[in-house]
Amino acid sequence: MAKVAKIKLNRAGVRRLLKSKEMQAICTEHAEEIAARCGEGYAVDSMQKETRAIATVYPQTAEARRDNYRNNTIEKALR
């Protein structure tokens, strides 16, 4: 019978990884790809929160807000 391997995460290391500049760059890169699929008027904002790096895609112009409201453009761009 095969032995079962037990894995113990280094919690401090995982925390540092989630907040790292490299993770911030990965999140921003994915968000920019999504914003590009949405079209004109969509922007990306990235920041480091308390526990991790995040990036957000949002409609920057009034036309983009209407487009997203009517068509769920950001949600569809995630697919």
C-alpha cells in the first residue's frame, strides 16, 4: 500500500506570497486582459489589501457604465 503524504503549509510564506509584488503583477495582467475584452471605457485598478493583492476592472465612463449595466460586459469578459 502507498503511504499518504501529509502537507503542512507555511502560513507566513503563503501570506507573503499573496501580498507580494509578483502576485500584484499577475493580478494586474489578468485584469488588463479582461478590460481589453470589455472594450473602450473600462479601466483597471490594483492595490494591496490587508491579506492579499487584488486587481479590479470597472467601467470608467458613463457609456461603459450603461453598457455594463445593460449587458453585464465585465461578467461576460470573465468567461
